Amino acid sequence: MRVCAYELPDAGQDYLRFLKQFGIDDVVLSSRSHPDAAQRFSAENADSAGAHWDVEDLELVRDRCVKAGLKVVAIENPVPACCYDKIMLGQPGRDQQIENIIVTIRNMGRADIPVYGYSWMGNPPDVARFSWRTSLSVPGRAGAQVSCFDVDVARKEALFRGREYSREEMWDNYAYFIKAILPDAEAAGVRLALHPDDPPVDSLGGVPRLFNSPEGFQRAMDIAGNSPASGLNFCLGNWTAMGTDISAAIRQFGQRDQIVYGHVQGVQGTVPKFQESFLEEADCDFHTVLCTLREVGFDGVLLPGHSPHTLYENEVGGLGFVYAVGYVKGLLNTVNEGVGCT
């Protein structure tokens, strides 16, 4: 197991060197990493042919990372939510959005980028952030800013998409999507990694959330026929907020090699109310969890994220993130050798 990081295109080549200085060798791209993201993935082009990654674009970004000594191990949400919301909601235009994703997956295979991370969260159409929160700036330890979710506040929100959607409607839309893209993912050698709902509640704004429990993830894997191309982005922050037995879930999916990569986030509390935190004050026992990942043979990347915003963050940049990197790397130095693991 090893720590990875997001590639941040706005930060430039120096940011990649910054990552190397902290011993990071792997990066994850996003839709913002596309060389012409603003034009290619605009809301106006969201369900038009061309809202995808060309192989030349993938190779350009990949080679820029390789030049800095970094390997691209995944693209997480390669297109923004506006480019696949019609798929999630079963609206006209979804087949073109699916075709754009298929083209991206085929080109990822050609560019040797092996993982397509995705989510299934129906947020308001003007919300770019996938993880929905009732606040992004509540005080954490010593006034560090963290995000939080409170279902009592969330219930006051208007319908996100103009009407109520049923749970089976969302499941039908998910099955339609997965069955459409799986053959191309298998042929391209690209694995699909499903992120949990964030927050992992039953419904938000009239849109049901499907992936907030082990049962939901198991149904997703069953729909995919337990294809080797179908797996999970195992986000420890969301699994903590679910209030489930994380080690049991790791064994359930990890023993079938269905954990593709993971997120490491600190969370205090569970649904209906929780907030994010520094890792060492989180409710998750990260040492035990990492030992369980080792037990099932997981040897992929772990991506710290949603770090508290600290003093001097803007001036120096990434302080909360590199603090999390050091914390996880310290744990991995022992866990990868089996120290403290029963």
C-alpha cells in the first residue's frame, strides 16, 4: 500500500515536484486535469458528442506527470457531474453521455491509465463539488476549518432536481449505465471504482442515495455480475460516517479483489450528523483498518483528502494534506511490514 495525491492542474509543474518532496509517486487525475476542461466539459456541451477525453489529452497529462517522476494510477470523475447527470436521472441525452464515457474509457486503456473512479450522487445542477455538506467551514481543533453534515439542516433544502425520484428508478438507471460501459471497460483493461454516497444518507433533495451501506455496494457488484472490471473506491471517511463495521466490509469486498483504491479522511460522528477532522482524532481506527486491508491482500493506493483548512494554508498551501500524508505514511511503514497486525 502507498499514499497518492490528486494532480492539481492549476498549481502547475511545481506542485508535482512538491508531491515528490513528500515521497509521493502516484497521482489521480480529475476532470479539471483535462487540458481544455472549461470548454470540453461545459454545461452547454454536457450531452453532446465530444464531451470526453481524447487519447492525446490523456497522454499529454500522463507524460507531464511522468516527467515529474509520478505515475497516473486513476482518473476520478473524468467528467464533471453535468456530463453524466442525465445518466443518473434517466433523462433524454443519457445515451450520448454514456457514449462519451465509453470513449474516455477506451482511450484510458490506450494511454495505460487503469482506473476510472466514479460516484452516483444526484446533487443540485449548479453544485460542482460531489460531496454535499451543510457547511464547509465549522470550527475543528483549535479553529481549523472543517466540513460537516447535519440531516436536520439538509431536510430544509428544496428538491434538487424538480421532483422526487424513487429508489428503484435510480437502481434501474444505475444498472442501465453499468451494463452499457462494462464490456468496454473489460476490453480496455480499465477498472471501475465506485465511491460511496457522501453523505451516506438515504436521500437528499428528493434524490435517493444508493451507496450508503454494504448491501448497496453488494447489489452494485451483483448487477455487474461480479465482473473483474467492477470494484470500489473504498472511502474510509464515508464508511466511518455510515457507522458500519469497516473491517467486516473490507473482508466482504477485499477478499474478492473488489477494492480498487481508497480514500483516507477523518470523520467524527455518524449519520445523521458528522464532521470531518484530522486523522488522529477521527473515529476510525486507521491502524486496524490498514491491517485488514493488508490481510485481504490489498496493495493499491490510498488518497488522503478533505483535510482541515489550517492557518497559513493559503500562503504555504496543502498543510492539512501533507499532515495527512505524513500520518498515513507513518502507519504504512509499520502496517506494510505487518507490525501490530494480528
